[in-house]
Amino acid sequence: MQKRGCPEQFTHMVRQFHDRMMARVTDNGTVSEAFAVTNGVKQGCVLAPTLFSLMFSAMLLDAYRDEQPGIHIAYRTDGHLLSSRRMQAPTRASTTTVHNLLFADDCALNTVTEEDMQRSMELFVAGCANF
């Protein structure tokens, strides 16, 4: 996380929550011996959505550093957002691209065409290899 710009104090705090984490598995009433959990976060951890967003954002930035697929959206901020006639005035309309939508533990990658989605997935898979 520090490689991605998170402060050392934050990284240290997160480590304290997860270091020496142990788990057991129950199968048909039989409980396993305790074993060390070496990756992931505790189920129900209040930090899990934040950690997911931080790391997934870093993965997405790395995966799409050279290409930015997404959906282009035109908008206005003068209070007339729903007027299609006003959207035609290029002086007041702005455009942005929505590349992805991050949720608590999920992500939606946005594209317009099937080919764009295929290319987006190829970039994503290649980016995941860096983590």
C-alpha cells in the first residue's frame, strides 16, 4: 500500500488488524485445526471496503495507464441538467468518461461495444499480473 502512496501510519494500523490472523474450517460439524491466514481481510472487517477500493483502484490505474476505455457522458452544472436542448450548447456542456464503478466489494468496468469490453478485459488481466 505504501508503494501506492498510502501513509506508513495507515499501513501499520491495517497490519495490526490482520497480523497473526488464524482461522478454522467447519465441515459437517468437524472443526479443523487452526491455520494462519496469510492473505485477504477478515470477513466483516469495517476496513474491507476501503482496502478493496484502494487496491482495486491501484490495479485499475496500472491496467489502464495507456488506454482509458469507458462511457462518455456530457453534463452541465448550471441547474439545467435534464434539458436536452441546453446540452447542445458546447460552451456550457462538459464531458467526462466513466471508466469504472467501484462498490463495497465489486467493480463494474464500463465500455460501449463488445470489442471494447474484450480489450478492457485483456488490459485488466495483464494489469492483475502486476499485483
